[in-house]
Amino acid sequence: MSAPVSVKDYENSAREKLPKSVWDYYSSGANNEQTLSDNCNAFSRYRLRPHVLNDVSKVNLGSSVLGTPIDFPVCIASTAMNKMAHPTGEIAVVKAAESMKIGYMQSTWATTSVEDITAAAPGAIRWLQLYIYKNREVTKQLVQRAERLGYQGIFLTVDTPILGKRYKDVKNNFSLPSHLSLENFKALDLKELHTVDGENGSGLAQMVAALIDPSLQWSDIAWLKTITSMPIVLKGIITGEMAKRAVKENVAGILVSNHGARQLDGVPATIDALREIVQAVDGKCEVYLDGGVRNGTDVIKAIAFGAKAVFIGRPVLWGLAHNGQEGVRHVLKMLREEFKTALQLMGCTSIEEL
Amino acid sequence: MSAPVSVKDYENSAREKLPKSVWDYYSSGANNEQTLSDNCNAFSRYRLRPHVLNDVSKVNLGSSVLGTPIDFPVCIASTAMNKMAHPTGEIAVVKAAESMKIGYMQSTWATTSVEDITAAAPGAIRWLQLYIYKNREVTKQLVQRAERLGYQGIFLTVDTPILGKRYKDVKNNFSLPSHLSLENFKALDLKELHTVDGENGSGLAQMVAALIDPSLQWSDIAWLKTITSMPIVLKGIITGEMAKRAVKENVAGILVSNHGARQLDGVPATIDALREIVQAVDGKCEVYLDGGVRNGTDVIKAIAFGAKAVFIGRPVLWGLAHNGQEGVRHVLKMLREEFKTALQLMGCTSIEEL
Amino acid sequence: MSAPVSVKDYENSAREKLPKSVWDYYSSGANNEQTLSDNCNAFSRYRLRPHVLNDVSKVNLGSSVLGTPIDFPVCIASTAMNKMAHPTGEIAVVKAAESMKIGYMQSTWATTSVEDITAAAPGAIRWLQLYIYKNREVTKQLVQRAERLGYQGIFLTVDTPILGKRYKDVKNNFSLPSHLSLENFKALDLKELHTVDGENGSGLAQMVAALIDPSLQWSDIAWLKTITSMPIVLKGIITGEMAKRAVKENVAGILVSNHGARQLDGVPATIDALREIVQAVDGKCEVYLDGGVRNGTDVIKAIAFGAKAVFIGRPVLWGLAHNGQEGVRHVLKMLREEFKTALQLMGCTSIEEL
Amino acid sequence: MSAPVSVKDYENSAREKLPKSVWDYYSSGANNEQTLSDNCNAFSRYRLRPHVLNDVSKVNLGSSVLGTPIDFPVCIASTAMNKMAHPTGEIAVVKAAESMKIGYMQSTWATTSVEDITAAAPGAIRWLQLYIYKNREVTKQLVQRAERLGYQGIFLTVDTPILGKRYKDVKNNFSLPSHLSLENFKALDLKELHTVDGENGSGLAQMVAALIDPSLQWSDIAWLKTITSMPIVLKGIITGEMAKRAVKENVAGILVSNHGARQLDGVPATIDALREIVQAVDGKCEVYLDGGVRNGTDVIKAIAFGAKAVFIGRPVLWGLAHNGQEGVRHVLKMLREEFKTALQLMGCTSIEEL
Ligand SMILES: Cc1cc2nc3c(=O)[nH]c(=O)nc-3n(C[C@H](O)[C@H](O)[C@H](O)COP(=O)(O)O)c2cc1C
Ligand SMILES: Cc1cc2nc3c(=O)[nH]c(=O)nc-3n(C[C@H](O)[C@H](O)[C@H](O)COP(=O)(O)O)c2cc1C
Ligand SMILES: Cc1cc2nc3c(=O)[nH]c(=O)nc-3n(C[C@H](O)[C@H](O)[C@H](O)COP(=O)(O)O)c2cc1C
Ligand SMILES: Cc1cc2nc3c(=O)[nH]c(=O)nc-3n(C[C@H](O)[C@H](O)[C@H](O)COP(=O)(O)O)c2cc1C
């Protein structure tokens, strides 16, 4: 294969390099994968209307998330268990993020601990994606460790009271390979984990059922605020109603997301939902988007509809699978360059002009 | 083939296991099969709008049909001649239904008699799908036998004055294999049957033409009420006008159905028709849906649009063909689990909240 | 191949049996063939809304064209040069039409003369499709011969001042095989024909350019009325504006047609155009449709939108290619049966109830 | 391969004949090539509504561009580096244009100089497509050379402050083969060119970045007018807003274009944009279209929506690749003939009647 020049190329490379069950876990979506393809295809329903004959010799690609400046408006979404893609796992990803001066959202289920992440890339903008556990003490410890390590925000995932139905994981009896572990919990005693057999259907779904709190509700945001002073972003809002509800809780931001179409198949594509959410929020908190972002014009569309930044999940995994940190970095560089090109061709010199 | 984990997997298994003419009979639809694919595809035209951060730790999946509680809102639609799929035929199906605590609608053209069904699964919720015969005496006997055996309702099929044009059956000269028989009529002398040669085109279409009364009309519902006190559901309503007309006859329910797209090609997909029918009925009787239901989110959509339950036809046949009662039971279990997952991900704890 | 049970089967058979250049000529459309596929696909944009529980034990399929009763509302559209499909050519077709009691529209460019047609099927309902020649004397003779032979109407083709661009015919240097001739003109001296070399591009297009009058205009209808008292139908109207204009000329009927998508690619599908035309005509003349009719539900849709009858072109050629008169007859019988089935399933006992 | 009879045939021939990297450069579009396919497909969203029974025996295909009559409304769009398609390159193209009496727009990046073009086809209608260089002196010299040679207009490309992202060129490290050169600049000393290495990604993109002025703005049109008295057309307008803005600068014309979908993927198809632009311009300058024109009915649609002429890019390259001048000429002849046919079948005798 020749050197990859697009996210698509990295995806093709990853498909070849990864063991089937890992590829399936990373690439698949819930049920019929209707929303999975829609997340990508929906971008093509919108048309760009460029301005011509503007001086675009100097452009500023910067944006900010939760008050922290980023070099261009593409950050890294939390994806679980990165060491399955490449032995360097999350370390490679966070270092790539650090070098590109964009933000890194670490998964609760990383195969690297918050401590090791921080040690590897102390200058990186780090946020913690959070699943709230039945065991609130475990949750609290994790959040507070992150805060002490300089994490700058919590992305609370709200679309996962239980795991979505992913046929391929069920078929593969998918669970984390035995030589890896969810490092954030290594020190903790999670007795619920012992109920997971991992031999019958999706081990991951069983783990979620055993550990994650399906009774999570709006009032828990207040509780979360009692244990941390980091700003809270809700990850997984996909309608205007829910966005309005979130604003009432004084959250710092909303990440318009359907979890990469891995939870409830049939929900709207994120770019389709974005506008109603931006309207509903009416400037009362920041809005971001993830899901299906694959090139620079996708970024343009999300920003033009009111997102402050977009997050990418799978493209990072494809870069990582291809050749570790270098691959992730190249994916980010390509997106940066494509975004810059598209911005200039739109006749804009900064994201405010979009 | 690995163990099936979705209805689609069962369909693929059945395609391999069944003799071609049986597969064709079970799977095909009328004419160009436009409505056949539309029945399934139409579900993807609707988007789910989940509520997040609701406590979904405890959910109640139950619904009811004609006043009888069911464990979750998926019941079994009448399909003719199940012994072609598996030697255990209808017995396997009704037992699966019994064990899952959902309703079983037996076809007039079952290859097992109402008596044998009842003996095998006395605790099952049983309804009789009815074709009204030219020979009204035959009709009356069948209905009254069912009522005596504890059947709890009649699903009167209204979309089949004659059989739809199914090219594959014509090509295969399809008729019931000679070692099987329509057990409900074994004792009765149906002289019309002798006019069927079964060598020229669809033997089934000829049987329908010989036996079924094409002069059936609205006034016959009154007649039906004179011979049974079971509640009557009209099966095969696909427009709001007809639903309004049905309400005038004081029927107990309407099953929005296009007979699995096997009668008149070009009619609406059932999920497309459901809303106008629910509106037309305006709560005056129960409304159900069948046609194209293949996973948990399909069920969610139908229930959200006002159906009390959905019925499945082919998925049951695929499970039966794969491995008898166990297959049917697994199909039902999968749909139960998928429905539960989808309900929770919608942020709902019961079907009333949809 | 097993015995054909649908028009599609006949099409597949014809594709195999016919020489490539003949298949290409018969099957192809103009330019990109956008309208060709649209003619068929457009039918699936409309949904049937059946009435149930009507007595459909007795149905009357009959309609009429120009006052002449036909047994069911499907007639035969003019297609040129039928002997390329089968040696029996037009004779087989007209005999099939006669036996089915529906109308036969003979092409000006038949490979059988009006005299021979009439001799073979004196009881057939015959109409003459007319191209008006630059040589008006030739035109007049043909019309008057037909009238004397008992032809009952003229279908004046108005969409062919020149021939449409059909790439395949150009590529094949298509022209009539030398052992066949346009029998209606055998006796006449058409000196323009000598300008056609038939070696360079579509010989047919050259013939049209040489013979057909591209200056034909509305006022010529008055001239046509001076030479015949047969009723005149305009074949090739595809917009409401033109239909209104036609009504002003007191034509007896309008055949909504785009010449089987062989003239101007990009015009509307006929079923899409039908409704605006029926509305524009407002009952002032009869309206028919041809183009893309392939099964009984297509007929239902056209009749429901106001056509008195539909005409079929290619399906007749496919039947003819398969096995002559028998094939044509079977195509007609299938369409009759499918139409009957669909009518009954619509809950109607005659075309008036549609 | 048999002799080509359509633009599609020429495209297929070119795909076979050209080296892969040249084919890729000529055929590809930006990013996902969404707009590339849309440019062609969009034409099929519009329906033609022919008039029948008009005398079309005599038709006038002529139009004019910037006051110069053309024989039919199809001209040649600027495409860079034609000698890669065929050794005769631009000379073949301009001679074909001359012989067909339509206009030729020469690319700034031609592999033949304006002098050689003029010498080869002194009778041709010639316009110069202009990229404005950072080095304004170079720009000025080129414009003034063209004007002295009898060029009749400037098509100022406004959609290329930088080059679009074309994955295939990046992958191929595409740049001009070493035996060819951009002849218009041979005499000039373009020191910026030395910064281009052509070994890493798209050499063309690097050349554009080095040479073309990304600070080009509306006020530069005034500057352009100070150095030439040729009329100025803006090439690359795709929205009504920009068209209105252009009118303010008193340009002579607007070429609705998205650069053959090679610059910003996701912009509207040109035929979709045309109408809003014609409306915005409101007759204050001429409007033309390029992008996706592949047959006579495409031309009809653009003219009917208000364009005075259309331009073709790739079809010319396909003809050139097939067999030089003869191929280009045949492509033009086919389009002329197809346009004539379509015009007659529309019932029109000139473009004014469309
Ligand atoms: C393999 C994989 C694992 C993921 N793991 C998590 C996770 O642990 N927590 C979470 O909130 N989201 C998780 N997500 C969702 C991502 O954060 C993000 O919403 C999604 O990937 C964005 O869509 P994209 O992959 O199309 O860019 C995961 C996604 C993937 C593909
Ligand atoms: C093989 C087969 C046989 C059927 N037999 C009957 C029948 O005897 N009576 C009846 O009312 N409906 C019959 N139906 C229709 C079903 O009751 C039901 O409406 C339909 O199968 C639902 O669509 P689905 O198969 O997409 O779930 C049959 C359907 C199939 C597929
Ligand atoms: C092979 C062929 C030849 C035709 N020849 C004529 C003809 O000579 N005169 C005419 O008016 N229409 C002619 N037509 C058009 C038909 O009369 C009719 O409009 C068309 O075939 C209907 O569409 P269908 O083929 O989809 O049924 C021809 C069509 C075909 C396919
Ligand atoms: C290979 C190629 C080279 C081109 N080079 C130029 C160029 O040098 N300058 C320019 O303004 N447009 C250029 N264009 C754009 C064309 O002028 C024109 O806008 C486009 O090709 C029209 O679309 P079409 O190819 O679908 O007909 C180029 C297009 C192609 C395909």
C-alpha cells in the first residue's frame, strides 16, 4: 500500500492490519448500522457557499474548548482500549495531541492510567471522559485523581446507561484481550467485574451492565459538581429538548454525539442534530460535535453550524493502528491542512468568519 | 456458520437450509416486491429522539393485546404451513410463544390443528387467524372449535379475497407438499379442494380461489359475531379510511398489515401507514402492526407511533427453519433483549413513556 | 430457462434470443436513458390505497377506446419493424390482440402492410399510428387505405419531427435488415429513401430525416381531418400545456407518451405527467398512457389517475421474440390476470370504482 | 473498442490511453468528489417540457459570448497542460474550436504559449483564463501579450487562491512531466518556481502556493482594468451573493463554475446554482456555466435557465487523448448535433425560444 493521504486510506490500512475482532469492535455500530453510515453521509446533505476574492493569505485556524485555546478546531474523542490498536496505545495518542496543540479526551476505559498519560504528555490539554459507576467511590477517586493531575474538564457520557447492541461484538464474544487491562481501575477493587464471564456474547456489554450505573439521572450532575471543580460537558446529547434540559443544569458544554452510532441505532446523524441544538442552547454553553468527521469540509460544516470544535474517534484509531504516534499525528496534520484549505477556499481567514 | 446473533443471521441460515420452493414461498412478496423491501426500509425513515439521564435501572416491557397481558410487545403473526420449515412446525412455535409469555396467532392454514396446538401449549395465549370460506359451515365449525379450546380472539384477514400474484410461487407451481395437510380441515369435507390441480401455476392461488369467499364484506362482521363471542381484530388494514370504517363495526382491534407484502404490491409500508391509522381510530380500538419488524428499534418505532404490540411473521419462520422451537425462542429472546436495550437507551422505563 | 411468468421473464428471454443490434434497437432509449428507467421506476412513487371487505366476486375489467369496447384496459402500442423479433412479425401481434379483444395500434413502419394485417385479423380493433411524410401524397394514400380497411382511428405521433439520439443505434449503424421492408410503402415510390446510406451512424435516424416532415405543426391537424374521418389521437403529449393546446384542435384523444423514452431524454416519466394532463384536459377528450407499463399494478395506477387505457410497447416485443403469437398472447393474458387480481385486491369491481 | 459515439465513450477511451497519473489529474475532483459526481447528476434533477407540433425544419443554433457570435452555445473551458493528453496539446484544441466556430479559453498554465496558439489558429475566438500571480509584473506581461495577439477577453479565475485538496495528485506526487513546460512563462524569470520540489505530495499545489496570489480581492479587478481593455469575466462564482457582488464591479460576465469540482468539495453543482445566479444578476451581465456538461440535453437545460453558453473541460481532454484534433472536433460535433436534436425535440428553432 502506498503512503496514506486521507483518513479513508488510514481506515483501509487499519482494516488490513487489525485482528478481525478488534477491527469489528472499533469500526462497528449498533444494530443495522443505519446511523453509522448516516453520520458520515449526512455531511454531504449540506452545501458550502464560498466567498471569493477575499484576501486569505493569512489565516488563523485557532479555536478554544472550555476556555483553553486549541491550534485548530479538531480534538480527540475518547475511545476505549487503544492498546489493542498499537502497543503504545493512549500514550501515542496523547503525545500526538500535545504536539499538535489540540485537546485529548481520555476514555474511562483507557488501557493507560491517567497518571501515565500525564507523565507522558504533561503539556497536553487533557480531559477525562467519565462513566459513572454504581460504585460512586470508584467514580469519585478517578475524577479526583484526574483533577489533581491537571485534567481540565469532565466529559460525562450520558448515552450509555447500558451498552448498545453491537452484533459483531456479540458474535465475537468480544472482550479486552487478557494481557491488557483498564489501567485506571487496576488499583481499585471492582468486585462487580467478577460477574463478567466474557465467554457468552459481548463481554463488554456484560461489563457495562455490571459496573455502570443505569440509574444515572439529571440530579447526579449536582453530585458530580460536589466532587470536582472541573467544568462538566455532557457527551451524547442528540436533540434540542435534551440540550435545553442540560442548559438548566449549568453545564459548561454539550458534545453533540451519538457515541459514534454505537449505542442506539436510528438516532439522527450528529451534523443533522447540531443546528437544532445550537439553537436550543442559544449561546448558554459551548457546543461541540463528534461522529463521522472524516475530512476538512466536514469540520467546516460543523463549525459553520455553531460548534466550537469537533472531536474524532475512529480516525485516531486508524492512524494509531497504521503506525502509532506518527500515524495519529499525520491524521491530525491532514485534517489541519484540509481544514485550512477549505477555510481559505471558503474565503475566510478565521472560524469566526464562517 | 457461527451461531446467529440477529434476525438477519437467522434469515441467512434459513435461506441455506430450506428447499428453494419453500424458501421462495416464505420469503417472497407480490409482483415486483416493492412493498416487501419498503416494509423493512421504511423503518429507517424515522429517527429516534432519546431522553438521557433518566433512571432506567428498572424497566417494565409489558403490554397487552385484547386485555391479555404479554411480557413484551412482540407477538407471533399467522404464517401458513409451518411444517415445511421444520417437522415440529406450529407446535414448536406455540411452545416458544408460551415460554416467552407472548401471544400466538395461528393460521387457518396451519399444518397442525387447533386441538393439537392447544394440547401442546395449553398455557399459551392463542388467537385464530381466520379466512372466511365460501362454505360458511366450515368457517363456523373452525371458529367454534377454537373458542371451545380457549382461543381468545379472531384475527379476520381482510386483505385476501383472492391470493396476491407471487411470481416465484407461480414459477415453482407451489403447493403444500403431499405428506403435509391443512390439519384444521382434515375432518371436514371440502369438495372445492378437488378443483385444485396444483400442476399449473401457484397451487395455493388456486386453492384460495376455490375456497375463500371473495364476496366477503363489511356486513359479514355482524355474521361473525353471531357465531362467536371472541373479540374480533381486522388484519390487513392499511389506510385511515378503512380504519375508520372498521371502527364503525365495533371491532376490538386493527392489525395494520399488508400481509407481509404478499397481496397487493404498491401499498404503503406498514410503519408509514400506522400513524394515519392511529389517528383515524382515535383510541376507539386497539391498533397493532406487522410487516418488516426485524429488530428492537423497529418495535420501538411502532409502539411510539401508537401500536400496542407488533407481530412478526418471517423472523419466526427463520428461527423455526434453523432449529425448531429453540430457534423461535432465540429469535423472540433477541427481540426482547434488543427492545429492552432500545427502550433503556430511549430513556424510558415502560412503553407508556415512549 | 423455465417458462416465463412475468414481463420481466419475457424481457430476459428476448435479451438472450435477439441479435444484439435488434435487442439494442428495441430496448434502448435516448441519450443517457434517464427517462427510460424513470418511466418504469416512477410507478413505484405512487402508493395504492385498497378498500377491503367489498364483494369482489364479480368484476368487470372492460374499458373502451374511441368508443370501441375493449376487454381490459391494455392495448398494443405501435412498434416499428416487428419481423426483426420473429418471422411472423405484426401478424402474430394483431392476432394476439384480436384473440384478447383489445386494440392494436399499427406502426407506420410495420414490416407488414395494412392490407395483410387486416386480412390476418379482420376482427381486430385496428388503429394506425401515423408519421406525416414530407410527401403528403404518400401520407394521404396510407391513411385512406387504412380507413377503407376498417381501421378505427389515427394515432398521430407528435414527438418525432426528427429521430432521438440513441447511442446504441449509432454505434451499430442500425437499419432495417435487407430482407425486410416497410411494407406499407412498397408500392410507393419514395425517392427520399435513396439518400439513406445506412452505413454511417443510425440508418433509421437518416431515414427519418429524409422522409418525415419536421415542419409539422398544429395547423396540420386540420389538414389531416380533410383526408380522413377517423378520429385522431395525438401520441406523444407529455405536459399539461400541450394537452390544453391539443384540446383546442378537437382531437378525440391524447396518448400521454414519451415514445418509450426514445426521443428526448430528460422529459417526465409518463405516469408522473399523467395527472397534470388529465387535469388540463378536464374531460374534453380521452386520455391514455404508454411507457414503462410492466405489470397489473402499473395499469391500476394509470387508470386511477384518469387514463381510459394503457398501451404497451416493449412487452409485446419480448413476447413476440420469445415465441411469436403465443408469447404475445401470454404477455397479454398475464397482464389481464394481474390487472384483475390488483383490481380485486383494491376492492373494486370495475375500473370506474378506481 | 468501436468508434466513440458519445462523450462517455471518449472518457472510457481516455481512461485506457492515458498514464494513470495523468488520468487521475484530469479526471479527479477535490476530497470525496461529492461535487464531482453531483455536477453531472444534478442535470437529471430537471425535467424538459417539450413543445410539440412546431415547425422545426429550420433551426438556428447560434449564440454569442462577449458580443462575439458562436456557431452553437458550447465553448472550450481552460484546462491546464494539454500536452499530457496528446503531443499536439492546445494547438489541436484551438484548431478544433476554430473549425467549429466556437470559443476557446486558454489556460494560464497551457503547455503552449499564447503566441503559438495564435499562430496556429489565427481565426479562432480566443480568451485567456487568468491566474493572478504574486508577481504582478508577470501577470501584466501575460495579459498584455494576449491582448496584442487579439485575445478577446479575460476569464479571471476567482476560486483558486490556493489549490484544492486532490487526494490522487497527492498520492501520485503529481507535477508536470519534465519534458513539458508552462510555455507562457518560459521567457519570464519566475524565481518562486524554484521553491517547488515536486517530490512530496502534489507538486501542483506547491506551485500554486508559490506563485498564485492568495490575497487577491475584489479591488484587484479595478487594477486588472488598468492593464487591459479586454472585457473581464469572473470564472468560479457559485452563489447568488457573489454574483451580485461581481455585478457591482461591472464585470462583463460570470462563468458559473466550481472548477470542475476540483477546488472546494461540497459546493453546489453548477446547474443547481445557475438559476439563483441568473436571478441575482438580473440581466446586468452575461452568465455562462461549466461543470458536468456531457450531452446535448445538459446544454439545453443550462441555456433554458439563462446561460448564454456552456463550457466543457474534461470532454475536450477525452477527445484530445483519443486522437488529437480529430477527437476534439468530433466531441464538439457530437455535442452540436445532440444539442440540435434536443432543441428540435423541444419544439424550438433557436435558443431564444428555450
Ligand atoms: C472503538 C470506540 C470506542 C469508544 N469508546 C468510548 C468510550 O469509552 N467512552 C465514550 O464516551 N465514548 C466512546 N466512544 C465514542 C467516541 O467518544 C465518539 O463519540 C465517536 O467515536 C465519534 O464518532 P467517530 O468515530 O465517527 O469519529 C468510542 C468510540 C469508538 C469507535
Ligand atoms: C410464509 C407466510 C405465510 C403467511 N400466511 C398467512 C396466513 O395464512 N394468513 C394470514 O392472515 N397471513 C399470513 N401471512 C402474513 C403474516 O400474518 C404477516 O402479516 C406478515 O408475515 C408480517 O410481515 P413479516 O413477515 O415481514 O413479519 C403469511 C406470511 C408469510 C410470510
Ligand atoms: C422498438 C420500438 C419501436 C417503436 N416504434 C414506434 C413507431 O414506429 N411509431 C411510434 O409512434 N412509436 C414507436 N414506438 C413507441 C411506442 O409506440 C410506445 O410509445 C412505447 O414503446 C411505450 O413504452 P414501453 O415500450 O415502455 O411500453 C416504438 C417503441 C419501441 C420500443
Ligand atoms: C484537468 C483540468 C485542468 C484544469 N485547469 C484549469 C486551469 O488551469 N484554470 C482554470 O481556471 N480552470 C481549470 N480547470 C477547470 C475548467 O476550466 C472547468 O471549470 C471545468 O473543467 C469544467 O468542468 P468539466 O470538466 O466537468 O466540464 C481545469 C479542469 C480540469 C479538469
